[in-house]
Amino acid sequence: DGGITQSPKYLFRKEGQNVTLSCEQNLNHDAMYWYRQDPGQGLRLIYYSQIVNDFQKGDIAEGYSVSREKKESFPLTVTSAQKNPTAFYLCASSFAGTTNTEAFFGQGTRLTVV
Amino acid sequence: GQQVMQIPQYQHVQEGEDFTTYCNSSTTLSNIQWYKQRPGGHPVFLIQLVKSGEVKKQKRLTFQFGEAKKNSSLHITATQTTDVGTYFCAGSAGFNSNYQLIWGAGTKLIIKP
């Protein structure tokens, strides 16, 4: 089945640790995105990538890092510099082009700092 | 900066009643998308509106894009339990990919027991 897969579904992190969230898609999409969702709020863009080996900061990139070594994969690292990392993280992908297209989301990773 | 305000934050309805959520942008949008997120789930694309004054229907759901392309609404007729979730609008002022989408905070549809 074609789709976008995030893992793990739940993640617990101790303060001061870096953690990496996985995102893989087999939809042949060029563009991939990471969003953060907090209760009662919309989605906020962390990073996006429109092509392999290139990515751009979104609105809340501080304390996060990404890589895009393969078209299918866009992992997100939450570093110890992120002051309030507890949140629901959503990865999405879409075709890239001159018009906005439908974004497909993964199931999300719920990160909790303990 | 560019903002998309979405109201109300919550709406409690009896099953069978109608539901409406509204989005207003501080700037003119090139298009607007609507997504539904079930409790504990991820956003799922519903529709995209592009043209000024556009109205689209999907069964009991009616989507509108304002004449000035600054506001949009989603109306659900005769709600059912399967409609429960949070509905988000996401607007774009540009034409290049989804990185320019600005998301509303969502309206949570709650069916009264």
C-alpha cells in the first residue's frame, strides 16, 4: 500500500537527550514536511524539503534538525536545545509544483519529555 | 505576519443538527484547503478551493470560498457521529507547494450524548 509512515507512535525522552523521529513515504512525492501540533492549536511548520539534499526552515525550526538523503525519507531530530519538545509531531508529503496540492500525513509521533 | 483565524474553537451539537466553521485570513489567499482530523488521528485532506466565490459539495459537506478570497466556510448538514473530529482550514498566499500553508487553529465538532 502506498502511504507515509512515521515511527515510533509514542516516544519518551529524558531531558537533555536528542531523539530522532522517522518518516518514510512511498508515494513518490518530492516535497516532505514536518509539523508540530499542540493542544488547541493548528499545525506549525518546523522544516520542509522540496528535493533531495535540500531543506528549508519553517516557522519554528529552532531546536530541531532534519536531513533528506533519500527521496523517501525525511527524519527529524529533536535536540536538547528544544526547550519544550512535548508535542504531537506530524510528517507530511505532497507533489511539488506550481500549485498547492493535497498533503498526505503520517500517523504522527507523540513525544513526551520525562 | 499572515494569519488565518478559525472560529469557533469548539461546537457542541446534537446529532442531526448542522455545524459550521469559518476561516478568515488577514491577506488575500490563492487557495484554501480543508482537512479533518479524527480524535487521536492525523489530518486528512477534504478539499481545495481556488476560485473566488467557489462552492463545492461533498454529500452533506458544503465548502465556500469568499468573493474576496479572504474567507472560507465549511458547513455540515445533519451531523452524524462519524463527523466527530477537528476541522482545519489551511490557506496559502503563494503558488509554490504546501510550505506556504498557514493553518487555522481548528474547530472541534462534538456530538452531545
